[in-house]
Amino acid sequence: MPYVNIKITREGNVTPEQKQALIEGATNLLHDVLGKNKKTTVVVIDEVDTDNWGIGGISVTEIRKRNN
């Protein structure tokens, strides 16, 4: 049973339709490339606060502040 975990920042701009597209897309990709059964493919989307996501030692919150 394939398990895919997609992590995105929680910023309130990802719609349920976009999440559905991610779930379908990841499922289809595993099916098309690796022949995995769609019925047993699990996709989880985790939304992470930007304070809890860091790049290069800096939180995404701080990066966004610096870029504005």
C-alpha cells in the first residue's frame, strides 16, 4: 500500500478543490509510473504553520517578512 505525505504551508489559500487535485494527481502518478493500485494508495496532506517550517535556518514566516 503506497503512502504519500504532501506537506504544504498553512496560509489559508489552498482550496478543497486544489487538495483534491493533489490527492488525485499523486494517486494517478503512482499508478501510471509504478503500476500501484489506486484503491490502496493513501495520500495525506499536512498543512504546517510557517513558524514551524524552516529553510536555510530561517522560518518561512521570517523569510516572507524579509521579502515584503
